Amino acid sequence: MTGTVTASLSAQPFFAALADSQREALAGDGTAVMVAAGERLFDEGGVADMFWLIELGRIALDMRVPGRGDQIVETLGPGTVLGWSWLHPPYRWQFGAVARLATSAVAFDAPSVRRRCDADPAFGYAMLRAFTPVITERLQATRLRLLDLYAAPHQLSHADIGPVNP
Amino acid sequence: MTGQRTAQRTAQPTAPPAPAGPAAETPAVPRFYRVASRREDTADTVTLELTEPAQPVPAFAPGQFAMLTAFGVGEVPISVSGLGDSGGGRARRLEHTLRAVGAVTRALHAAPPGSLIGVRGPFGTGWDVASAAGRDIVIVAGGIGLAPLRPVVLSALADRSRYGRIVLLAGARTPGDLLYAGELERWSRDGVEVAVTVDRADSAWSGEVGLVTALIEPAGLAPGNSVAFVCGPDIMMRFTADALAARGLPASRIRVSLERNMRCGAGWCGHCQLGPLLVCRDGPVVSYDRAAPLMRVREL
């Protein structure tokens, strides 16, 4: 089973920067899982004790907005990692996650990976280097979406919209 | 005088006899095109089909733009979104997709079938789709940036065997703002690899939510054998081009379509100057190796 997970990790660029031995160690904390479309992986505020490397399918990150239901803030597809709230206290999910399509993934035992990171700083640093670009990219994407670049002037709610096209 | 001016501003012109001889080709004189059809693509965006069988302007290439006149209101640069009948090197039929954002585009947006619109052009550089022969075509569109890219898709499909994969990645503000939804499905059936994402989903949306750049990695591109065509807001183009370049696509094979304050269309007036470029003449389509340094200058 670990061999299958190791192969899955090797096939995905996300953990490409990890040494083979580090990838094998990480695979020891991973399990191949299938998630049915519509199945919820976690709720906002729940204990963040897992993370997933998505191989196929689509997962939506959402947040419950009173009066508007579950609002999807982002979707994640193949090759991306779901969940980083396990990295830092308080280890609670900031959003919810639900499968939009049938999804196959590798699910990791986050507390075990955390212990491995603490015990082996080289491994921990490699993991941090794998996760940091994802966090950075998603932060940049969120900032760009905040700019509402595709909006027409009349769709912008703030006043400073600059010159209006003819 | 004021009354006369008011009358001029509101009168619907009739098409005068077309000038003959060399004057007919002057880029400063608009031709009268009739609105043959008007299709509402989204709440604020329409595609106008324009026809002029008698004295059409020269044929457009994908990526070029026209100066469209709403008589009595003003003139705006709008890229072609469909080339229609361009037989004999003449644009007898043109399509323009435009969004109502200001006085002129609101007037054009409201132009009913049968009304007249002034057309000058074609202006600027095109996408040069043919130069992608033998390679994969990667099209990345943001918002209404899909409109100038539509002729790229249509021309690649019309000559399908010349190209490898055709990948279309499109971002829209909401599902309701997505252009050409029906055509996207048809293109997908015709073998175009279409992926769409929106910034804000509604309850009926089952697709991707996020920035268009998030579609690049899952597309599994072959950077060594691809040509990219990118159009959308400047910042979207910059981040997209950087993301493509980071995956190994040379900046010289990434083309972007710049939008500046085009007025004359012929490089005479300088309103659209962007550093060393006059965008109406040297653009709007330029390769990213030329555009990147200019797009990062705050004052330009």
C-alpha cells in the first residue's frame, strides 16, 4: 500500500523537491482514498488533522454565509494540495471542503507528519518548501480576485476605479 | 449653433455615396456598416454583426481592431471578434463584441439591427495564428478578453490539421459574465480543450472557481512546443504570461493584446503611446518579451 502511495507522490510535481527517502517517509503517513461527489471532507472550525494531495477530481473550498448558504471561494483540481491548517496552531479548518466531482487523492495523517517534521528538521524544511509556493500562489490569486479585474466600472462597489473607458 | 449641434448629435445618418479612388482607402474616413444582427451575450455585452457589401474596408486579421463610430457620440477601438465574409480581401461582414462601459460603447451596445455604425480599419498587429503551425495553441482569456481571441479559435479550427492541441483557458467574473457559452460547448465538442473558471460562483455553477492562472497547471501544457495567445486586463495578462514563462514557455512565444487609448488608429496622434510603442500601430498584439518591461512601468 505504501508503495502505491509512494508512486502517487512521485507522479505529482507537488512533492518533487523532496528527496526519495523523504517522499517514502511521507508515504508512510498517506492513504489512497476515493471521495464521492458531494461528500464533505471537513467543516469550517473542525480539527485539521488531515491534508490531501488531489490526483483526480475537484474539491471546493467553501464557507457558510448566513442567508446565502455555502459559498464556494475556490476549487482545487488534480496536482494540488488540499489543507494547510494542520501546519500551525490552532489546527482548525478555516474553510469547509466538499468534493464537486468524484475525487481520488492521497490523504495524510497530519499529526504524524507534524511529528515527523519536528523530529527531522530537514524533512520539515522540505515540506515547508513544498507548501510555501502553494500558499504564496493562492494568496496572490486571492489578491488579484479582490481587484475584481473583470468588472465593468458600474459593477465596482468602491469609488476609486480610475478613468472609465469610452 | 447649439441647436444644430444637438440635431447632429441625435440624427441617424444615412449612408452617403462612397468616395472613389485612393481617398476610399484613407484610414481616417469611416465606412458606413449596417448592423445586420445583434446578439446579447451577457447582461452588458453584445455581439454586433456588421455588413457593408458595397464599399467594405480591407479584411481584418484575428487580433486587429476597428475604430467604431456611434454617430453623434464618439468613436472607440474594438477588436474584431469574428471575421465573417472577407472574400477578395475585403471585410463585407464583421463581428464585434463590445461591453457597455461608457457613452460610446453604451450607444453601440444599444444599436438596433438596421442602424448604421462607422467603421475604420483594420488597424494594428494581429495574433499571427499561422505562425503557430505545427505547435500547440494555448489561449488564455480573462473576461471580455475572450472576444479578440475568438477569431484565433475559429481560424485554428478552420485549419485544424495545421496545429497540435488547441487549449482554451477562460476566466470570467461570474457564470453570467461568461462570453460565448454556447460556442464554448461547441468548440469543446470540436476538440478544443476548454477549461473555464469564475471568480464568483452561483449555486448553479458546477465548474472551477478561482483565478484563470490556476487552470494552467492542470492543462498539462507542452511549453517547448506551444504558442500562447493571452488577452484580458493588463494585470491578468502579466500574471498569466509569467505563469506560462515559469513553466518554460519562451516569452517570445507568448502574445498579449495591449489596450491603450487608441484614437487615430494609424500611429499619427500618439495618444496610445506605450514607451517606444504606438499601440495602435505596433500593437495591440505584441510578444511578451517586448511587452513585459513596459507593463511594469507605473507611469506608462
